[in-house]
Amino acid sequence: MGHDFSHIARNCERAVVTAYRDLRTLGNPDLAAFRACITLYRIHHPEASVNEARRLVAEWIDHHAVRVSTAPTPGCDCR
């Protein structure tokens, strides 16, 4: 909560990373936060398969929440 993710260009990526961080900060277990973020991604991208959503969400969480990187990430083409 209160994190600045303005460097993240994709709305769905920003939403996923923010939700994950907030859920973890509020005491939710890692797996529950991860699953919630998969659902959130699929709300933004209903055309995405569950496997695609899992892969992207895992990459984004690892990149932004674990490695704390601000570099661009692979992902969808939305903005």
C-alpha cells in the first residue's frame, strides 16, 4: 500500500502488482494473493488462458515484488 508504480506502463500489470503487494501487506498468504492476481489479470484480459495469466502474473510479481526492478517486462500489448 502506498507504493508508486507509475513506471509500469500497462494498466493490467500495474493493477496486478499493486494488488499483490497490498494483499501481502494485509497479511494474505502468497498463494492466495497470487491466485487473486490471476483472476484480476483475467478480468482485464478475458481472452487469456489460465496458463497465460499464471505465467504473466508470476513474471510480473517476480520482477516487481521479488526483484524490485523498474525495468520493462514482457507481457501483453495493452497500455
